[in-house]
Amino acid sequence: MRAERPRAARYPFVTDVTLTDLESAENIIQKTRDLSLFGCRLVPGNSLSKGARVRIQMTHQGEVFEAFGRVVDTRDNSELGVFFTKIEDRHQLILEKWIAELRRRGF
């Protein structure tokens, strides 16, 4: 069995996140563990099940990033993997800026 690999490089990135379950409209506050162009990993990850559709909002250095996503991975109730499914252009630019900064720092 082949291990699943991420589609893009992941970079250590810690910031507060508001995750909204689109089915229940419940808001959950978590923290990011890492970030990529396609998604992020959150901790703690015990609040949603695989397949849940979410809206994610995170703030870093005064900029707000928002996207819609889907929970694609849960690990031992300690981590939650979210894949971004829809990002508006202005938020995509913010995400790309953050990733560029992380690359420059050598993470």
C-alpha cells in the first residue's frame, strides 16, 4: 500500500483559525499546525468528521484569509486535515504571499 503524499510543500505555520461547519453552522476555534497552497492541518482535530464541509478563516499579520474546504483527514483526534475547495482571488493572493514568506524563511 502506497502512502499518500501531500500535493504541495507544507510549511510550519501557527495562527488562530475559525472553522465553521457548513451543516450545523457551529464555529470552532482551532490553531493551524501547517499550511500549503491546497490546505492546512489544524489542532486539536477532534471536532469534525472526515468529509465535513467547512468555511475557514485565519488571520496573520493583519491579513484575513478565507476559503471553503473539506475535512480530508483526521488523525487520532489530535489533527484535522482541511483541503481548500474554493478560494476567492483576493484570498488566493494572501495565501500565496504567506507561502512565499515561509519559503523565504527556509521552512
